Amino acid sequence: MKKRSLLGAALAVLLMFSCQKENSQENSSLVSKTEQENWQTAKLDAKFADSQKQVTAYLFPTDAMAKLVETPNVEYVQFVLGYSDNTLQIKVIGVDKTGKEFASVDSKILNETSDIDKLAALKASNSKTSKGSALLNDHLILPNVALDGINAWQKKLNTLSDLDEVLSYEGQRFRYYTLEAAIVADMVKDKNTANIGLFLGLNPIGKVTTILIGLDKNNSIKKTSISGKTASADVYDASRPCPPYGDPEPANQ
């Protein structure tokens, strides 16, 4: 009887733990939804700017991103925006043509200000690799142009000027950015790329965009010149913000 009682108690504890785990997973999903809603009403003031200036990049592990784009039916990736702790939060989801979500990857914020110096490799690079796909070539940008965009965003944060304007379209704040999954698939092919770094920058029309750069295990940009000062990593942009492109809200979020 004692053994049976102990077994019953152990089973009860196990079941309770399982329920708690399930609830935790559900809460995590709800928090993500809440963060997305919070982003739409967040006050972009000095607290936001001071916190955001500490963000160098959002890191997405290459192995997780490879699994995401290899998921059946995933044709696009969407970088979804949220807000907590006075900081912009970003995760990526894999979707089909209708916007239905099939997989997701959370980012880790790289917030060591000293890592900004690692971007110097972009300054010396004024050429880009020609790819065998028109799609890939359309999204490639010059590394030094990417650096100009990143610096322009930092300047906006320093001056607190027009933050709402650069993060919105006709008064509606951006919800996510969409990019073809094939772009990410190309980036994860490089075995020396440990993380895909998402950097925020301003595009030629002065709006915040996402700039994707492959980073090594030290979260540094790869260099190949004799001097070791020129970036060799491909730099991608031209993600489409919503609004105006796409559904005003990601599906199944």
C-alpha cells in the first residue's frame, strides 16, 4: 500500500509538472502577442532611445534559421516587432504565401556597445558578390551603404528626432518585415556563419529597415583582405515593411 501511495504521489507530481509546463508555453505565446500590441502604442521617448542605443544587433542562430527555412511550405520569413523593457524586440517566423505561420525563432540581443567597432569592416567594403539568382542579387547591398544606414539610425536615436516617422507608414507603426526564405537559405550555407545578425538601419527613403549580415562565432563580420579590414560577408536588405506591404497583422500570431 505504501509503495502504491508513493507511486500515486509521484504520478500526481509528474502530471502537475506537465500542466505547468504547458501553461508556461501558452503564456510565452501570449507574452509575444502582448509585446506586439505594446509596440503599437509604445512611447518612443528618451528611455526608448537610451535603451535602443545599447542594441548592436539581434542574433538568430544559423542552425535554427536553417531548420526554419527548410520547414515544408515556408516561402517567406517575417521579422515580427514587439516591445518590452523600453526596447524593440524581434523574432522571425516562417510563413507560406497566405501568411500562415509554420515555425519561429527567437532572437538574442547583442548589446555590447564595444561590438559597434566590429562594423568597421563594412566601411572598407565597396563591392558585393554577384549571385547566380536574380532574387539574391536584388536584395544584396553594398556593405559600406549598409554601414551608412546603421549609423543614420544611431544618429536618430541620439537626437530623438522623428522616431515615430521613421518607424511607421502614414501614421501606422511597422509590424513586421517580410523577406523571401531563399535569402536566409543562402546565408546559412556558409559553415563559418554562426549567427545571422539583424541590424537596424535607415534605407534611402529614411525609413527603418532590417539589414542582415552573417557573423562568425565571435559575432564578428568575416574579413578576407590582406589587411584583414574588408568585409567578405554578404549583406542583404530590401525586406518589405508592413504596412504598407502585406496583411496589417501576421497570421496566427
